[in-house]
Amino acid sequence: MLILIDKIDIVKLCIVIMAAGTKIIVHVDMDAFFAAVEQLDNPSLRGKPVVVGADPKQGKGRGVVSAASYEARKFGIHSALPISIAYKRCPQAVFVKPRMKRYLEISHIVMDIFTEFSPVIEPLSIDEAFLDCTGTERLFGPSNLLGKAIKERILERTGLTASVGIASNKSIAKIASDLQKPDGLTICPHGEEKIFLSPLPISKLWGAGKKTVEYLHSLGIKTIGQLAALPIETLEKKLGTHGIHLWLLANGIDTREVAPDWEIKSISEEITFEIDTEDIALLEKTILDLSDQVARRTRNEHKCGKTITLKIRLEGFETHTRSKTLQNPVNDMFSIRDVALTLFQNFYRKNKKVRLIGVRISNLCKEGEAILQTGYLPFESDSVKEIQKKKKIESVLDTLQNEFGRQVMRASLMNVRYKREKDV
């Protein structure tokens, strides 16, 4: 028997579920993580504006900001800002290159600390995560003591500060952690969700993107409370299902569980050229190098992927993506490179030079699952002997890069990649 449930009935069901039990959801977000690690490792940088990202080249740099210390943020510098603009806003800032290996090292320590407070953890990124601490009151006390204990443990083990938000659901906990940065602790008491959210600007609502916020502003909706007061039918008419979702969040309703089985969704690498280029040989070699990096990271994660995406940014910041989904998942450089190169060769650049190029693999699954589900083997068009030979080469090159570093190996890798295709 088919039962049709109206969308509004689903909303009512969500409200009932929320009222059925009180959860303690914690969101922990490290403060200016990359920049803070740089200041931790180099005490001379403490108190100074620090920008992690590309070389600004006296305001002529081509990359973007990865992270900015709070001292740098006072000058309007933030992540994803073009590095050239960051330099112009604060030329006296200290600009440093990212050290992902070091950031991951600290991240692993932080994630390990979380296991001391809850077995249910959902990482959102390298420096933030949700914890479901429901039922831990007997161990850690009420929410204020729980939040304080988490912050103190992180500071003790890493020397870094974190901001913590605690609420009855994920959405409000995430909003709360951002309200008193840095080194903040914000708690939304159960039953006061709507009161807590009401005065906050609509841009604070988790799930309201830039375009959505601009549209809501055009309707005269400036605060979360104003959004919550609208009839749900009005938002559904204007924004569809997304409108219903926003209405629920604005009213403090979020039934999403903390998902401990969270996994990475995609792996990508990209590069911004120092000078816009139309050199086809350089672009194809760059795609080769990026494909190698993506393949290596995918193997390190013990993953395979079916969708390969090429990202191209032309002069004038005109950005395009092209994707292809394969029948079988892959994690080898050959397959990723071949698809990326084909996408590039079929892309019409309108005679414009290329500013940035990137390669991404998505639609991921575990390496073992790929073999069990599809009978997949890397380089499936090759003979068994060729497969073994290519896999051995990939393994040797992975070992060399782990030992000597990617930068040292890059030049020789390029030569080996081309040479081995003639020999294999």
C-alpha cells in the first residue's frame, strides 16, 4: 500500500522527533588553524598578522589565501582571498607557505582527543568536528564543564585554542561555535533554540549560501528570526524544498545525526600559473603532475573513484569544469591522466590563456569494495603482465616520494612517466 506524506506533515514529524529527546551535540572548531600552527612552531610570529598561502610576490602573486591569523583578519584578509589583494591590504603581514604534513599531524592529535569525550564523532574537515555527547553528563558534568574540559585538553596537548558550540542539534552547535571566536565557548540551552537564533543575521544560518542570503535580503529578511516567522508555505513556494529546510533550521529544528562514518567525498589538486599561459605542452605536463598527485593521495586513502573532473580558470577569472564518470572506479595515474587530458583536449578555450588548472576525483569507494563489487582491476585494458609492471612502478614511485618528498622527485617523475609508457 502506497502512503503519500505531505511535506508539511514531514515538518510536523521532525518537530515531534526533536521534542522526543534532548541531545548534547558539540561542535569544535580550531581557531585560525593553519596560521595558529605557524605561530605555535615559530614564536616570533605570535601577535603578528600571519597569512598562509601562495607567495604574494610584492602584490603580484597569483594564488589565494589558505588561512589568516586573527591579527591579519583585522585587515580584511580571509581564506580564498586572492593573495595579491591580501598583500595590498596588509603588506607588513608575514606570508608563509602551507605545511599540510604538519597540519595533519596536529589534526590527528585533536581528533584523538575527541575520542576521550565521545565515541560518536563526525569530522567536517581537518580542523573541525561534531561530537554527540548525549548521556555523558555523569562523566563530564553539564555542558559548560564539558566544553571547558574539551578546550583545556586541546590546549594542553597541542598548545592551540579551539572554539566550542554546544546545543541540542548540529546546526545550532555549529552556529554557536562561531559566535565567540577565538577561544570561545557558547551554549544554547535546550528549549531556547528559537530565542538563541532569532537576533542573528541570516548569513549565520548553516546552509544559507551567499546567493540565498542575497535573495532573502531582497525580500527584506535580515535575521533568522524573521525567516522563522514566515509561513513555511511561503518559503516552499519561493525556494522549493530548500526553503523548507531553511525554515526548519531557522526554527531550531535539525534532526540530522552525528555521522561517525563520515568519509572524504573527493580528492583534488590544482595549480595557479605565475603567468597566464597557452603553452599546450606545459598544460598537459601540469595535468600529468596533478593526476599523479591525485592518484597518489587516492591510494593513500585506500580509495578508488569513478568521476574525474578537470577544472580550468581562464584569464579574467572565467572558471569552467568538465567531468566524466567511468564504468569502473580507478586510483592509478594512467586512468586519471587519460580522462583529464581528453577533457582538456575537448575543451574550447576561445583562444584565451589559462590561469589555473586542476584535477579532481570523486564518486569514491573503498579500494576493497571496488574489487568486490565490480571485479575492477587497475589498467583493466592491459594484460596481467602489464598490470603487474605498472602497479610495481606506481608502488616504487610512491615509496620514493614518501622518502624524498614530492618537490624533489617531481622533475625525475615527469621524465620517468613519459619514458615508462614507451617501455611498458
